[in-house]
Amino acid sequence: MTPEASPVRRREKKARHPDQTFVVRLVQPPNPPYEAWAVILGDAVHNLRSSLEYMAWELAGADPTDTETMFPIFDTEAGWNARASRRMKRLAPDVRALIQSMQPYYVGQPSGVSTMRTSTSC
């Protein structure tokens, strides 16, 4: 790759001191590919969420006709109380308790941290 085609811009400036010569190189990286990162990050988050759903389905018996079992995630206890039980009715009570203990509303969050919401939590 030629210096002109390089994605990294370089500037060199030579400064002379009575006893020495200094070379200062300023490197400016290209703009990060935010759009590509957004797609990759979105895919990774989706895959993580899908793995939770698959784990819950497996723990519920892996019945191919079971379309209701999910790993519910709620940011409020009211949401959990209103909708979580129907998504976990095939899970053992200890598994339900474990899932509830991992809920954002139960664990708590440091101030300024928002909860990721997904459309599969119903």
C-alpha cells in the first residue's frame, strides 16, 4: 500500500535543538466504522438474548410444541408479576427463582445505567 493510499494519515515535523534533532509524528486514525460496529454489536446482543431463550426452553423440557417458554427480562417488579409466570410455567420453581434473582429490577442498577429492553419480553 502506498503512503498516499494508507488509511492512517501521518505528519512529520522536524524540530531542531542546538544539540539534537527531534522528529514528532502525529498519527490520526481514520474514522471508526460505526455503522459496521452497530450491526456487529446488534447481532451479538441478539445472539446472547437468543441463547437465554434457548436455555429456558431446554430447561423446560425442549418440547418442540412449546412456544410460550421464554427467559423473561423485566425492568420493573410490576412487569414481572403481571407477565413472567406465563412464560415460565414449565420451568421448575428453583429455576424460576434463579431467573427472578437476575432481573434488573431485583439486582438493582447503578445510577445512570439504563436497562436494555427487548420485544420478546411479554
